[in-house]
Amino acid sequence: MPGVVTFDQLWSDLADVGRSPDTGGYRRYALSAEDHLLREWFAGEAERRGLDLVTDRMGNQWAWWGDPDTTPGVVTGSHLDSVPDGGAFDGPLGVVSALAAVDRLRADGFVPARPIGVVNFSDEEGARFGVACAGSRVITGAMTAERALGLTDEHGISMAEALRSAGRDPVQIGADPQALRRIGCFVELHVEQGRGLIDLDQPVAIGTDIWPHGRWRIDFPGEANHAGTTRLVDREDAMIGLASTVLAARSAATTQDCVATVGKTLIVPGGVNAIPSSATAWLDTRGSDEAAVRRTVAEVTSAAEPFGARFTEESWTPTTRFDPDLLRRLQRVLPEAPLLGTGAGHDAGILATAGIPSAMIFVLNPTGISHSPAEHAERDDCLTGVAALVAVLADLAGERS
């Protein structure tokens, strides 16, 4: 099968970048040494294929086959960064499949009537600075440059400082309408992050929509003191409010038929024998109904108020429905692929919200687990995904619109 060797080689190239020898998971954070290696890899693959590499005002990388300034192009791709100890497939599968699809089209002698672009979005996971899809949010104007540059990681390093350390100028960061004008449509291939395709017993699906979701930072006040000498009645323990709120989030999500997760906390001073002077938690809430998600957060807020908590909304993405005309076209090209919505956020959703016709292709994850080393996709299913992407790109780029 054409392209098989290409896919295997590309996948092998990424296998060890940022991988923990202890957990098998990946730590590929924005503006890190691992991120630099991945960006260099992407640039090298673009050069190897003679694609024109362009970097936009947020550092997203675009590799073009053809001139998108003459005719807006058909873009595919995804991201290369990861969550803490994440799996190998979330993001990289879309980038590798995009490059393999370009190779397959060329091997088949296809000559695109519209440019084809492969994108590597930066900081999609938000693992370092706390806001997901930062790369696409900034260029679309969904997040201002000022806010992005002021975001800090767990060590207090701002994005502006991290950019300088990486040799980039923070002044250049901002919305990029020129980059957006080059995108005629966007199709993101991604490993499925739930059990939808397992239940459907299919290798690929067409993504229809993304659930509404948001992230909130919750700060709890307290007073540092000695864990052994301070009576319980005299304590102002920030951890009590945090623990109570975590349980309240689970209860509220169950009531509202949503999902809510506190997956990251920061305790100060962080000593085993010290009562916390402050505690910070990050709440992730999602659901199929936007009003239900908001009600969930309202219930959590009410539960945290007696502890003096302060809520800050760090990101909010409303229900995102992909372009109906583009979906119909994908259905015509992939008639056996079922339709599937998702609770996971993606750059495709940010572009869709900005008015760019967007859609997704999901590839079966037989474990049903994601954001974990257990995340997986079988090689044959990956190649089926590449073949589906080849067919879609050939259809979309085969005629001028």
C-alpha cells in the first residue's frame, strides 16, 4: 500500500521525543526543549517535501503545497504538544497522517487545483500555561495577545518570558487575519478520545460537533501554621475548601448530566507538616448542553463561596457545530463512516467558531482511554485514517471553488 513506509517512518521519528522511561507517557509542553525538537522535525519534513514553511504570529507552523495567497487552501494537520504523561496519538496522529496523505497523493500523481496545507498548531493542550488551543485562539482573536503573554506556568514563568527564552519576540504575538485568509477549509484528523468508535465498531468516523466546555481557576485562602501544634479549631486550612469543592463538582456534574474534573492543584507552601496558606484548583467542566454546564459551575461556585474562594474563568468554548456543507461533502466521500460528536476540545473547533469551514475525522482508539499512556490506535486503523484523509483532500482540493 502506498504511503505505508512513510507513515511508519514518520511515526518512529517521534516515538522518543519527550517520552518518560518510567511511565511511557509524554511531556511535550509549549516552548520547552521538547517543543523545539518537534518544531524542528516538522520544519525538516516540510523542507524534505519541498513545502513552503510559514510561521504565523502565534508560532503555528504551516507547510504549503501550492500558494494559498492566490487561492485559499485545504488545510489538515493537528498539534504535537501533550498533556502531562499523555499518550502518543493525541495530536501527533493528525500531523503524521497529514504528511503521509500528502506523500500518498503525490505518489498517485495527484495535482491539486487548490493549495494543500499541513499545520502544526502550538500549545493546543494548554498543559504549561493553562489555556487550551492557545495557538488557534490567539490568531483568531479569541484570546488577546495581552492575556496570552501574561499567562504563567507553575513556576511563575510567563508566556512572554518563555518566548524570549526560546529566542522569539513577544511583540510579534497577536491575531493574524492573513494566516486565516489562507484557509479555505480545515479537516483535522484525530485519535478518538472516548468509546464512541468502540461502540460503533468502526475504524473511522466523521466529527459533527464539540461539546461546550470551559476551565476555571479557583483560589482558596488560608493561613500557614504548624501541622502538629495548631488545634483543629484554630486552623484556617485552605485545603478543606479545595477538598469540599472537588466533591461538590462531582455531585453537581452528576446532577446536571455533565462531566467535571479537578485535575490540577497547587498547594502553598506544600510541606507535609505545614497547614496550607493557599490552595488553587483548576476545574474543567463539559457537557452536551451549554446551560447544564453553566449550572454545574454555578453549583460549584455556591459550594466554594463559604470558604472564601475566588473563581476566574480562564477559557470558555460554546457548542461548536462543524460546517454542514463540509460535513455533507465528507459523508459523500466517506459513505461508510458514522457521525460522531465529542467532548474533547480541538483547534478545529476554534477555527469553526471563527467562521472557517471545519470538520474532523476520528480514528478508533481501542482502549477508549486518552490523556494517558494507555491511549492507543492500531496501525491498520491509522492507515485507514490516512486513506480516508487522502480521499477527502483529493475531493476538496481537486477542484476550485
